[in-house]
Amino acid sequence: MNRVKSFRIITITLLVLATVLYLVYAYLFPNPSLEMQAHDNSGLQADTIVGVSGQSISDMTGMHGSYVSVADSSELFFVNGSSSGTTGKFKDFKVTISTDGPLESVQIEAVIESKSVYTFNEIRDSHLQDEDFFNTKNFPMISFQSTKIEQTDTAYLAMGSMQFLGVENEIVLPFKYLGSAIYPEGNVYHVLEGGFIFNPGDYGMDVGLTIADVSEVKFHLEVVELK
């Protein structure tokens, strides 16, 4: 009987401690919600191709050469957990695309500086640099390298590997090519948007009380040709 009573006391104590820790974390790291910027894509132009099901998508095979993302107008956004979870973005990243036209020639590479994580809370941003989270001292970069690009009836799929926290896993990254336009200064730019969902625990991050096991990444890219 005493053992049962002791077990109940220990269980209740642990639950109380967990609740207190959660409340302290919520107080120190409040979650003002960030949202992706609204992007006006109405002026973009693109040829279309029709898939097997009859749906049309914008054709990216008109791109030829090497391209790099424009920092001021590209965005890499994430949500950890549900729609009410932690939202943020990475301020420093670069995406390069090289292509001779056909999809089999397309190569996509992304490099993200993990220390540039931004969640609209300086205390939390600093905390996320620690070993339990992004561990930016030992793993300053997050990267993706495509190995194959495929077209579906509604979008494109970039198959490749993502390196995060020293772990490399294969992922599939759906995206859409939205078309091209011309900046006021005369440079042609191309726009791609997409995203994917992954489990940070698959890369060794300790998911649980403060980090959910589901993260959604979204991006808006404006790329210009390297001269």
C-alpha cells in the first residue's frame, strides 16, 4: 500500500514539475506568430505543359544556365508543431540552380546558416543555438542537394539528401515553378515556391516538451542568372 502511495506521489510530483517547466518555458519564450510575406505573383509569365491527368503546370525547362536566390526577396519559413506552434524563418541562406533546360539536367543546392534562425524572440533565438536544438557551434550549416527532378501532374519533385545536425537523410521536396518577370533595373528573375514536412527527431534533435516531432518548411524563391 505504501509503495502504491509513494508511486502516486512521485507521479504527481513529476507531472507538476513538467507543468511548471512548460509554463516557465512559455513565459520566457512566448510565441508571437510569424507569417510568410504575401508575394504578388500576378505579373509572372510562363509557358504551360499538360500532365497525364489533363492538368497544366508552368514549364521550368525554359530556364538555362546557373541561377542564385535573391536574398532580399526570397524567404525560408518554418512551423514546428501545429499551426499554433513555433513559427520562424532563416535569414541567411542561398539556393543555386543549374540547368541546361531538360529536367534531367537540373541541379538544386541549398545552404542555410543555422545560426540565422529567427522566431521574433531574442531569448528563444539564442536558446535555439544550443546543443539540444540547432547546435550551431558544431553544425553551422543545413544543406540540401538534389539528385533528381521529376514532374508530376501538379508540381515538380526534387529528390535529394538533406544534411542537418550531422545526419543525412533522403527527402522529397515538392515545388512549383511560377514563371518569370523583370525587375525594374532590367534583370530577369524566376520564381519557385514549395515546401516539405519532416521530423526533427530523424536528425537527432530531442523532440518532446519544447520541440514537436513535425516541422513544416515553406519557401518562396526569386532567382537570377549568374553572369
